Amino acid sequence: MNIRSLSVLPRLLDERRALLGVGLAALVCGCATPAQHADALAAEGGLSRTVLQGTRFHHVAYMRLGGGEPLFLFIDGDGTPWTDGGRRVAEDPTPRRPLGLELALSTRHGSVLYLGRPCYFGLAGSAECQPSDWTVGRYSREVVESLAAAINGFALAHGFRQVIVVGHSGGGTLAVLVAPYVSGLRAVISIAANLDVKAWTAYHGYLPLSDSLDPADSPPLASEVTEIVLVGGVDTDVPPALVQTYLARHPTAQLWTFADFDHRCCWQKEWPTLLPRLMAQVAVGEAPPP
């Protein structure tokens, strides 16, 4: 580190403390937006905020570099696309509790990038966004292409040649859809993901996601990519039965079922123990544990 770098270090530390202080103050008073909550959570966990360019969209992202390969890329769930019981489009779809960000913060192997979805984390009001981007078109080709461009651009800029994509819930849907377009992809891990969108919307009685792609209609991934599908045995949002059509069409995907897990519990709590087991499968291609 040179003298100039040392001279600006106190200022950078002060800026980070200020950002964290504002975020924590907002949380204490109960007035934090979901984006402010994510900023504070990421800063407290040592992740730096940035904004990445995709294709049509910009993406808020949080990163921790310096851990070498691979790059763990996290995509979060759908958050809050609708309010009032699904009768009104939400002004901000950002997750109130970003489980994918919690998983990223718990990842101490390799380097980490938590990539925000288009129009999330305070960007919903930007000119590039429209409500369909987080409602009926939340898994659209435009969304997938923008995520892929942001991932590949980041990996190229920082010299990563191995990428592992992890997605929770709707983020797992996007992880599978984006996988064929990610350079250097080693593995895709979906957690409690709705991998058969038509079956999922029908099960819940939701409006069809008419402008979205469906993983159940996609071809199998390349043979060199390890795919692991994690499901919770008592998940009522995405019951295990809803992934069966996807698995039948993707025979190389490994299914890991956790009998006592639901849609949120206990993925973050068990992630530090679960991740080494997942990495063992990616490294040596063994059969999944019973």
C-alpha cells in the first residue's frame, strides 16, 4: 500500500462507519426501507456495495473479494412483488429479510458477490424499470440476460474463472435460468426454488407469470456443471412434489431433501456446515449424501 492509499484510508473508514451508522439508526427507529436494511446488514458483515451494469438494467450488488476462487454468486428471492394480498403491485419488491444476503455473509470460502435483481434495492422507480419486471415478468428473458451480463462482466473484470451460482426461492429459479449463460460456471445450487413455475402458480392460485421463462421447460445443463437442488421437507411455499417434473427433465441434477427444513428455516443457520458438503460434490463429483 502506498502513501496516497494510506492517506485516504481514514476517510474511507469514516464513510463506511457513517453508512453503517445511518443504516443502524434507521433500523432502531423502525423506519428503515428494505434497501437500507440490506445496506446496513452488508456493511456490518464486511461486504462492499456497488452497482453493476447488466443489459437493460442496473443491479445493486454487495461483494467481498480477496478470498480467491471460486466466486460464489448469490441471487435472492422474489421479495414483495405484490401488496394487499396480491391485489396491488408493490412500489418496492426488495426482500424485507434477504435470506440470500444472509447466506452470502455466512460464506467464508472463496470470494462472494450478492447480486441484486433488476429494480430491487431502491431501483424500482428508475426509468429502466416497470412493474412487470418484478411481477409477471420477474423471470423474463430480459431479466435473465441482464443478470448474466452483470455476472460475466464482474467475473471478467476481477479475473474469476470459476463461478458457483446459488439462489434461494425465486432467486433459485433465476439461478437455473441464468446458468447456461455464465462463463466459467462450475455449479448451480438452488434452495427451496420454484423450478416448475406453471405448477407453482397453479398450486397457490397465483396469476400466471405470463412474461416469464420456466426452468421446467429448459434443457439440462452442460455435463461439466454440477447441479444440486435443495428442498425442505416441510416447505409449504415450494413443496417437494413441485420439483419432480423439473427433476425428471434434468436427470443429472442432484436432489438433497432436508426433512425438517421449510422455505426459510434452517438454511442460513446450517449454511456454514452445509457449504463444505456441497463443495465436496462440486470438487469430486460424488453421489449426494443419503
